[in-house]
Amino acid sequence: MANPIVGIFRIKELRERILFTIGMLTVFRIGAVFPIPGINVRELSRYFMDQVNTGNPIVDYLDFFAGGAFSNFSVFMLGIMPYISMSIIMQLLLIVFPSLKKISQEDGGKKKIQKWQRYGTVLVCLIQSYAVTQYAQAISRSVDNLLNIGILPFTLIAMLTVTTGTMFLMWIGEQITKRGVGNGISLLIFAGIVARLPQAVWELIDMMRKGNLNPVFVIIVLVMFVAIIALVVFEQQGQRKIPVNYAKRVVGRKMFGAQNTYIPFKINPSGVIPVIFASSILTFPLQIAQTVGGNVAWLGAVANALSPRGMLYNVIYVLLIIFFAYFYTQVTLNPIEIAKQIRENGGSIPGIRTDRIEDHLTKILNRIVLPGAIYLAFIAVIPTIIQWAFNFPTSISYLMGGTSLLILVGVDLDTMSQIEGLLKMHHHEGLVKRGRLRGRNL
């Protein structure tokens, strides 16, 4: 009875949510191996087997976040990234255009914004799916019988199929959030990364067996991997507590006594969102440059310059992570709104004048966000460092750090915190006996 795992499946609501989530993720993984109509799967597999020795860092990068769906030319080959890209664009538009933000604050405004966001996702999918068809045509020039149908029919069918696949994934993510456990979109990315683990581990073992990789380097990197996980968990759970005192209040005929509480500002308030946003923003032009680069000279040059192993890519990546860390924190934790709520409820921060609460909270947030963003950026570039220093394969390097590690740890902590909340709501013990799990949201 004291076992929390047993307690999870004893609660009907939680059991149904977990089984529903597993079922949706299973559908996602099955769809990742279904190829686009018109693709000769045997010739495609042969082509990528020939590419194993030379390698293509851009294709490896895109395939990694799609959970292997990109190299399979499956219906889910774009993954959920077009939806995330459109989410970023919509958030930026809300800040740039005050009239659009005003619409979002009206009754039913959020539904309008979500509807426009879905329409924008379809547009992004059509652009990226057309780039995919150009990439397939470029491959077919070097591989005979790759396309079983003509170029024009394949282009139309592929664009329709891939766009529908991404919209279906978006629906799956919404259903998991609504009827399952955890954030659906994040879990889809999480499942795609986890699905690559067995192949990456086997590739590492095979390289050690063939003598292409020094076992001492492997041990060093594994120790680094464990240490980085501990640091990521510590950083994700860290908080800065802002004390708030509330005076006595009279509500109707009742008097409420003074309360002393605090505002928990996380060291990294935005969690893994900046890393996901930065990856998505870079993936969109990178995919177009890679897929269409064979036909357009300057796009080919862009694809080479933005190689995930290159210096330019990593510099832009770090800057985008820092930018989105500040951007997302300002969107989700508005010091003006927090200060307004404190004043309306008769609260005050010790040692701070009431009219200076906004400045005090803004100062604290700026001091917290900068080191947190730099830390995120450092973790994100670890795969490149590992590849440069130890000549590790791309697949295992991406798993040893960077975006994948942050997403794995962050999504895992969020999902566990939600499960623990549901357990305690039904008067059960939490998942952990010592300490508390904290999600990203306050």
C-alpha cells in the first residue's frame, strides 16, 4: 500500500490518464515509421545506410528531434516543430502589435488567437513539406527508383500527407494535455528523444568493440553525463523566495488575520522552453536550406554555415537561448501584474516601499534569469564540445547533453510533479519521501 507506483494504478482517474498518455505516445511512434506515399522504402534505407560513414550533421540533427521520423520520410517527419515555431511567432506578434494583444484579452480572445495559430501552423507545414519534397528529389538524382510516382504527384501527396501528420500530432498533444498526464507537446518531443536511446547506445558499444573509440573517454563522458544530470535537476528545482506579508483584512463580517508567505521565483523560471524555442527557430531555416540547398547555391552556403557542429550555429544558438529566457520570463512572470495583485490583497514586501515593488521584482528577475540562461546555453552546447574533444558519434553526443538532456530532465520533473499532485489530491503519498517535486509553473 505504501508503494507509490501501486498507488498510481489504484486511483482510477490517474490510471486512466496514464494509460491514455501511453496509448497516444504509441500512436505517435507507430506513425513515425509509416513512409510518405510514393517513397521506395528499400532504396531510401539503402541510401541512408551508405551515408552512415560520411554522415550529415544537419540531417542527423533534424532526425534526432523527429525521433527518427525524418530519415524514414514518414508522415510525422516534421514532428511538432512547425507548431512550436508558429507559437513563437504568435507570442512575438502579441508583443509587437498592441491591438492583437487587446484581442487576446477579450472574451473568447484566446480561442481566436489559437485558431489563427493553427492556420499559421498549416502555412509553416506547407513551406517545410515543400522543402522536404525538394530534398527527396535531390536524393532521387543519386538513387534510382527512389520515387515510385512522378515528381508532381509526389510533391502534392507529400505536402498534404506531411502537413496532415503534423496537425494530427498537434491534436495528439492537446489531447494528452487535456486527458492525459503532463504537457502533451513536450511529451511528444520527449518520446522522440527517448526512442533514439537504444540505437545510440548500440552505436556506442559497436564503436568501442571495433576500437574506434577509447573506453577511457567513454567512462569520462559517462561521469560527466551523471554530473550534468545532477546539476540540471538542482538548477530546475532551485528557487529564490521573496517574502510577502499580508495585513489583517475585513471581508464582510469576517476578519482575516495577517499572513506571511513568499513568492517562489525559480532560478530558471522558463525551464526548458528557451532551448526548445531556440532549436525550433533554427530548425526551420536549417531544414529549408538543407533540403533546397542543392538547387539554390546561396541556400547551400547557408546550410553549410549553419551546420550544428559549426561555430556560427552554436553562437546563434546561445544568443537565442538567452533571448528566449528573458522573453518567456517576461511573458509568464510579469512583475507589474504580480505587484498589482500584492497591493490589491493588502500585501507588502519587507523593506520595500509599496510603489517600488515592481522595480524590486524586476531587479530580482533580471539577476536570476541571466545566470540561468547562461547555464542553459552551456548545457546546450555540450554535445558539440563532446564531439570536438572525444570524437563521439552524433547520436550519443546529443543524448549526453544539450537540448535533449534538458528536455528529458525538465519534462520528467514536470510530469512527476503533476502525478504527485494527483496522488496527494486523492490522499496518497507522493512519489518521493524526501524533498518535493516542483514543476516550472508557479
